[in-house]
Amino acid sequence: MTAIQQYRVNLDDRSYDIHIEQGCLNQIGKALTDLFGQANRCLIISNDVVAPLYIETVQQSLEAAGWTVSKHIVPDGEKFKTIATWSDILDSLMDNKLARNEPIVALGGGVVGDMAGFAASAYRRGIPFVQVPTTVLAQVDSSVGGKTAVSHPHGKNMIGAFYQPRLVWIDPDVLQTLAPNQLRAGLAEVIKYGAIWDAEFFAYVREHSKQLHELDIEVISRVIIESCRYKAEIVMKDETEQGARALLNLGHTFGHAIESMTHYTEYLHGEAVAIGMRMAARLSEQLGYAPKGTEEAMVQALKALELPVDVPQFTAEQWLDVMGHDKKNVGSLIRYILLRDIGDAFIAEDVKDEDIQTLIQSFA
Amino acid sequence: MTAIQQYRVNLDDRSYDIHIEQGCLNQIGKALTDLFGQANRCLIISNDVVAPLYIETVQQSLEAAGWTVSKHIVPDGEKFKTIATWSDILDSLMDNKLARNEPIVALGGGVVGDMAGFAASAYRRGIPFVQVPTTVLAQVDSSVGGKTAVSHPHGKNMIGAFYQPRLVWIDPDVLQTLAPNQLRAGLAEVIKYGAIWDAEFFAYVREHSKQLHELDIEVISRVIIESCRYKAEIVMKDETEQGARALLNLGHTFGHAIESMTHYTEYLHGEAVAIGMRMAARLSEQLGYAPKGTEEAMVQALKALELPVDVPQFTAEQWLDVMGHDKKNVGSLIRYILLRDIGDAFIAEDVKDEDIQTLIQSFA
């Protein structure tokens, strides 16, 4: 299955295509011209790991289609996802005097896409941007849906905008150069879709872990397409996360806390989410929502994908504090995504701090 | 005319009321509770000039209605409208752990409203905010319409978002403490509405300049209401400035250049806009769009309002450079708002750099 796959995200005047095609990276120039009517200027934003591998291909494709290309390279890594790095991108946009109709091309993983998207949303109160995701995580999740952000020292992705890209351009071939831990981390978001909505897809991913790690093109393409479809469908239902979109946060409340408490140095985002999904599964059993064995099924799948499942040791107070617990409030206002079963997630508003204490102690 | 005036800005799920009432400042608490269903926490953002005068009234009103109030005070002035000041506001929001449904109350002039609004748009990708404007400029213009921003060293308001407030709460009484130059500067935006759409309103404002400077409550209330109505109507037609809303930039292309070239130290925004409107009027005559006398009518009105009309001396190259001229482009892409007559503005896409050179030289 190496044919072109295209999926439309329908959001009124913010609609756009997700295009998935092996080897399509060097077609981005024509794609942009098709989209914007005529070639003009654009700014590629990438990082210092991805740029040496792929920026020349993208630049040549754009220039061959008549585009005038500027480039801005940010340092690689979650710890540079800051207002300062974002502010540097804005300086580049100002220096290049990009006009309101001239696009940003985000070439990289989730951090690049989120920061480039937030810069696109803010520069002149909004210019177009195009996602060219180069990691599994970005291809199956973060490039679709318009959640853009930078992090704050006290919380991940706390500063940003809902701002949709004008195109998502996915070439699975670029995953060949992805570090194995990055590949694994991305698969956590894939198994998440199965855990939320589709026990069959959950089983498929688990059973094809070997092919996924070997980047079998047929399997990885199917997984990207299915994941994009799930992501697009929930975004179309609930663009700004007033309701159902919150399901995508399965494993993320705990996962963000893990990332924050370990200062973004020990776990990749997907690794933290993997541990967080295990915790959500146990909490679901603990509160009587999910049958016994739900956590075990989650653990087995995560292990098959070579993802971590051991919960790092912090006190319940530390967990609650970083998850947004506020002593001024009566009771807990933290929203957790729990499971009724693998393939059936829901939003729980009534989890008590005591329940979290019990959960944390059970992992001690 | 001291009765309550309310005007609805209809923008689908982003609709809101503009409420104009003498003495309404101490009713803000009840207004917020009516709007949000129940009192919770909020953050008042103000500056070090306005806060000593009015923050206690606002805080007491909110607390009497059951709100838990935090405060964040920014330094007064256009030169603090920066990413750094905005980032400090985000730190306050993080420190106070405001939840996604807890509002910001922006108490101040245009700078406070624009920065508070942009912070509200970005914190958790958007929390509610309420405008409580305390200057003429903010009451007649910037508090309505959802243009939020900070400035970049190389361009005013270049970084921001289209993000609508949930309420605009206007008390004309607070203008009593406004510095006379701030009052005058705000009237530039009032006369602008007349120049764009309504020659009668233009004449009314000019003829009532004495009452406006004396803050005659009947005249100032009428002027605020009419201005808000013009602003709201154009925002409803063109929320994100794809077209007609650009008319509101009459005098602003030149005005922003003046502010930038004088480093925001010599002219208040409205004063720069006044000079900019005079320049736009002369350019309109020069290009044969407007009849002779248009500039003179503009100059007379601005002088009646005690606004400056003398164009500061810079070279045409300096003007063009700061207005976004880019040597890489063939011809000019700068969009000017011109007049066919007082009360009849239009968007001109075809003004040449040479026309600007001629204009600048005519003022030498």
C-alpha cells in the first residue's frame, strides 16, 4: 500500500487535506503552489536534527516550483519549546517581512510543528502554515488538528492557539532516519487511538509491533492513515476541545506530570504518555469502571511496542500539585480520561484527590 | 443621556455585548456573574496609572459578587507593549493557576486591553476576557472587535490574535481622570469613523469639540455609542480583516510609521493617526480621488479637536522602509486607505512608491 492517500479535515473555512504518500517530500513545492495559487515567499522552520537530513529536498522542491525560500532553524528538543524560541521565529518572520498571505512550512516533529504553528497564528494575527511532519508522533497525531503551543516552565503546552494548518504533507519514508526511541514513542499515540475507540486497531498495532519497528511500509502506512482518520474525526466534532476531543488526552494528564517532574529530560513525550496510559488503566479498574485485566492488556501492548510501563516515584502531593491541584478549590477539578474497556474511553470529572493518592500508593 | 445603552456584536458563538452606562464601574461584579453563571476566580490586568484610580472599585465590586480576585499590574505606556510584558502576564496566570473557564478582566486603555486579550487568547489556548476600557481610545475603538496584540521592535501590533472579549463594559465617568492629551488622542479615532463613513457625524464631532474636551456627558456618551456602533458593524462584516475592516486603518499606515520612526516617545497613537489622516487626505487629493478641500476639511476638524497636523520630517525612503516596503518585491504592496470625500473611504491597492515620494516631498 504505497498509493496516495488523502483525507479531508472539514472545518468550514479552515478545512484542509492530509496527504500521505511514500516519497512525497520532493513534491511539496507543487503542492504549495496548487494550494496558494501562485508561488511567492515562504519560511521553512525546522530543527538542527531534521534540517541536515531533509531541508535541502524541501527547499529544492519549493524553489523548483518558483518559491522564494527563507529558513529558520531551532534547536532540537522539548526543552527549547519556549516563548524565547518562539520569539526568535517571530524575529525571523519580521526580518523576512513575510506578508499576510505568505506561508510557513513546518518541517520536523511535534515541537517544530507546535511552535511554527503558534508563530503562524500570532504573526500579523495569522498567516498560513503547512505541516510536513517527520516523526511518527507528528505524522499520527500532532500535525493534525491545529493545537499549537509552547510550554511554560510550570506546565507543558500552556501557551498557544487553536490554529489549523492549510495542509498536512506526510511522507512515511522520512521515518527511516528516525531514532528508534522516537519511533517507539510515536507508537504510544497510535496505540492510544485503539485504546480510546477501537479494540481491533489496538490488537492490530500490538500484533504488528515487529513490522512497525522495522518500518514495513504497508503496516506503517496503514497505521498512519488510520491514526490521521481518528484524529481528524474527533477534531471535526470538537475543534477547540469543549468536549469529546479531551478523550485524546488519555494518558496525558499523568504523562505531562511525568515529563514536568522529570524536567523533560528522562522521557520522550510518547514514553511518558505510555506510562500515563497504564496509570489511567489501573485507575479505571480501581474505580470500578473497567474490568480486571484492562491494565494488563495495556501493559502487554506497551511492552510489545517496547514502551516503558514503570511509574516513576514521586509523592501523591507532587503528582497532584503538578497536575493542577489547587488547595483553594474544594475537591478536585482535574479531568481524567478513563477506560470502560480497551476501545472505550470516557471523560471522568469526579475523580477525587484521594483516588489519586490510592493510585500513586499502589505503584510505590 | 445617561441611560444604559447596550449594543450586541453578533459573531456566532463569539457574540458579546457592549454596555455603556455612566457609573457602571462598580457594577462589574454582577455583570460578570450574570455572564459566567457563577462567581469563581478572575485576574484583573491593569497598569500603574489606572490601577491606583480604579482597581479598588472593580475589585470590591467583583468580591461583593463572590469573585476571588488576583491582580497583575503592568507598567503604563506603549513601549511596554512587548512580548516580555505579555510573558509576565502569562507567568501570573500560571502562578494563579487560572482554569480554562476563569476570566481576565482588562482594566485600562488600549495597551492593557490588547495585551490582556492576547494573553487570554494564548493561556491554555484561550480563556474568557472582559474589556473595561478607561480611555477614549479604548472606549470608542480598541476594546471592541477582538484585535489583540503586542508590538515587535520592528513593527507595531505585529504579534497577536483575533480573539473577541466576552463583554465590553464602558463607564464614561472614568474619563474624568484622563490626561487631556489622552482625551484628545482618543478623539482622533472618533473623527476617523466620520471620515470613513459619515460626513454628518464628522461635522457633529468637529462642532462639539468644546463639549468633548469638557467631557459633557451627553455629547461624550453619544460619541462613544456611535463609535462603538460603527466599530461593531464593521467587525460583524469582516471579523478578521479580509476586506472592509481595513477601512478602519485610515491614517494608520502613516500613523504607525510616525510612531515607529519616533520610537513611540513623541506622539500618542491617536496623535500619530491624526497626522496620518491628514496625509491620507492629501494623498487622496494628489491622486485625484478626492476633491480639493478634503485635506483642508480634515485639518480644520483635527485642529478643532486640538490634534497635531504637522508631518514630522523623514525621507521618503525612511517612510517607505518602515511602512513595509520591500526591495525584493516589484512595485509596492502597501495598502493605503484613501478618501473619495469626507465620509467615503476606500482601500487603494495601487498606490506607487513614487506617489508616496511625491507626497512626502510636498510636506518638506
